[in-house]
Amino acid sequence: MSIIKSLANRRSYYDIDKNMPVLENEIEEKIKVVTALVPDAFNSKSARVVIVFGEKHDLLWDEIYNAFEGKLAREKVDSFKAGAGTVLFLYDEETVNNLQEKFSNYADNFPVWANQANGMLQLAVWSALRELKVGASLQHYNPVIDERVKELFDIPSQYKLVAQMPFGGIVSEPDPKDKEDIEQRVSIVR
């Protein structure tokens, strides 16, 4: 599949379920391959991924709802919980700190670069899941849930939670994207 087709097929799927078109280990392997391939500044390898399946996935979304003390729509949270799993995207702050010390001239940039690399990883994983015919969306309930997520899944304290990607079988396709005037966002200089 070309990268253009892969990006075009990647959508925010909110209507997902636990009926996966592939086995869990296929998802695990695809995410491992993608994580190894996505570049990052200074080859830092700061990105971390935790894949949560089954009852632990359900527990995650119940705990996210609880962390907001009822201020989230239960239906929305339940739509994510309806999926088969969640990818947690994090980065290792210790790795970033070590690079800041080693290359002090770039110190301010390393957290930015870690987030940029994580964003590339999120898009790559999202596209890879779609290639497997798995639907996903990207969510950001951090920092409210950070400490609870670390407790639930024994995640090291130096890992910074960046995003959550619930995924599952596709129940229905999202509405088509609106056509945009791309000239408003892309400038050409010759």
C-alpha cells in the first residue's frame, strides 16, 4: 500500500467493537515493526508503547471515566471501551534528560523532538492498524489520568503519557471528509 493510500484510509473510527479482523499477536507484531522504523532526533529511541487488551483495556476506560469524576460523557468513554484494545503512547523523560545533558546546546529542543517523534509514531501505528482493517482514534485524556495509568500497568515513573489510541473491529465507516482548500495551508516558494 502506498503512503498516500494508507493516509487516505486512516480515519478516526469511533464505532468500534471487540470483533477483531486479525489476531492480537498480529497487532503486537505490526506495532513493534512500526515502532522500530519510525525515526527520531539523535536516534534517541525515546518513544514507548504499551498495548492493552481485554479486561485491562476495559479497566483502563473505566478508570479514565472515574479520573474525571463524572465530567465526561459516559457514552463517549464507553465507545472507546467497546473496542478490543488501546495503544498507550509515551516517551521516556530519562532518555530526553540524558540527551539534554550530553548536548546542552539543544537542551530545549529534546522534549519537542520527543513529542514530534511520538506524533510520527502515532500516525504510523494508526495507519498500520488501518492496513490490518482495524479502526482506531486518537485520544488525549492526559495529564489527568497519568498517575493512575502508571499504577494500573506498572509503567515506570519517568515515562510521560502522550496519547491513547483505542482500537477495534470496525462497526461503521465514518462520514466522508469535507474537501478543503489546501491552498490555505500549503504555500509554494520558488
